[in-house]
Amino acid sequence: MQKIIISESQKKILSDHADNEKPNESCAILFGIVDGQKTIVKEIFLTKNIDESPVNFTISNEQLIKCYKTAEEKKMEVVGIFHSHPNSEAYPSNTDKKFMYSNPVVWVIYSGISNDFKAYVLESDILEILIET
Ligand SMILES: [Zn+2]
């Protein structure tokens, strides 16, 4: 079974980022390595939600390009996309699902309601995967 490894301190960085960006969605890019079924997050690149919306997020092309460049320099891959749902459960919205098709990495969502993280990949359908610390 597929899983993603995110440490407690990384979770803290992400939940703090989500809290800071409230009432809007927050977003980040996760760098790391993929080892078979296991995705290991090594570094987090916090990004700005240029939509400034509580129900959507967009990362600017400039930040995306910078992210991919930094990942390459560090000999890592972009392994995941993080965003928060300040007012709903940590489940992909229809918009998220659409973008999961064009960005087939692990999608990590943090819910401001349950204060919980969930992770998903897109196979033939949306599949929830395990998060390990
Ligand atoms: Zn979403």
C-alpha cells in the first residue's frame, strides 16, 4: 500500500502555515524522495495562495518554477502538494480532483475543522493513502 512519511515537525510547519493564512486556503510544495510505494517528505516549500480564497488555491507560476529549480538543486523531487481546507473536511473538492489529474503527485490536505491531515493519490479513482510520521 502507498504511504507518505511526514514528520511531526513538518506537520507543525504545515498546520501553522494553515492557521496563519486563515480564513483563506494555504498551500505548499513538498520535496522529497519516492522509494517504491513510500514517499518521504524531506523539505517543505511554503507558497502563497494567489487566489486569496477560502475555497480555492493557486500557486503562481513564478513560485512553481522556483520550487522545481530548488528541488533539482537539492537533488530531490517534488513529491507532493499541500493545501488546507479552513472550513471543510480534508477531502479533495471537485476542483482539487481536476488538478490532481494534471499534477499526479501525493495531495496532502489539512482540515481546519478536524485539525487533521489526509493524503490522496489519483489512480483510476481518488485513493486515500496512509500518512506515517
Ligand atoms: Zn481543496
